[in-house]
Amino acid sequence: MLNKNWREERNALVVKRNLLFKNFEAHPMNISLVHAIKKIDDQIVVCEEQLGKEHAASRR
């Protein structure tokens, strides 16, 4: 069974990222939003990698 914590954390990060991106669309010159979005994207990737590892381990 997949660890719900990774999935929940990923979902929470996606919500935060989407809110920041909407704000960025309204204010495209705000570079700090770009950095915040990039940081969250990196955290999402970590969660997805962990989910992938757990999924692969559960298939063995």
C-alpha cells in the first residue's frame, strides 16, 4: 500500500503551487513568485519519486 503521507504532502504542495501560479499570472514581473514556485516544484518531484519507489516496491 502506498504511503498516504507522500500523496497528501504532494497534493498540499500542488494546491500551494497553483495559488502562487495564479498570483504570478496576475503579476508576471514578481520574480520572488518564480523562485517560490520552483522550490515547490522541486518538493513535488521528491514526493513523486518517493511514491514511485513505494509503488515499485509494492509490486514485488
